[in-house]
Amino acid sequence: MARSFRLWALSDTHVGTEIKFGRRSLEEVIQHAEAWPSEPGGADGFDIAINLGDFSGSQLPPGDEEGELVVSQYATARKHGREHFYDVIGNHDASGVDEPTQ
């Protein structure tokens, strides 16, 4: 029996911007994806996730407070450990030109 590998790609959760409107955007999409039906013998939702960045919706580099929001929302995953999520930094997530690399 062939087994499939389910890659979930997500991006642009804009965690720091969305929280201002009471929305925990990364948490919401994780809960949604973990609710996808599984195949027999497989993990619910997905095997791994690639987050293509833009955790921040700001035009300025994100601060520690925004990073703490990201960590707390990843921690809400019920069926996947943090090791199932791979992150690529988006253009809104990088350090500024005159700032040290984060």
C-alpha cells in the first residue's frame, strides 16, 4: 500500500498585526490544519509544515514581543511537535539594513 507524504505550506500569518484585532492567526491555521482527516496509520492533518514567513505584518523589523506571540501560538499545536514546523524568514521578518542580524 502506497503511503503519501503531506506537506503543508503556509505564510503571511502577520501575528503581530492580527493580534491587535483579537485574532491569533498562526494558532487558528494550525488548529484548522490539524483537523484535516488522516489516512489510515498516518498523522492527522499533515506530516510537516513549511512556514514561508512574514510572521510580522509591520514595515519595521519584529521585536521580542512579537516573537513571544509566535512561540506561544506554535505551542498550541496538539498533534504535532515544534519539530514538524520548518520556518523560512519572510521579507517582513528580517532585521533592518542598519541593525544587527536577528
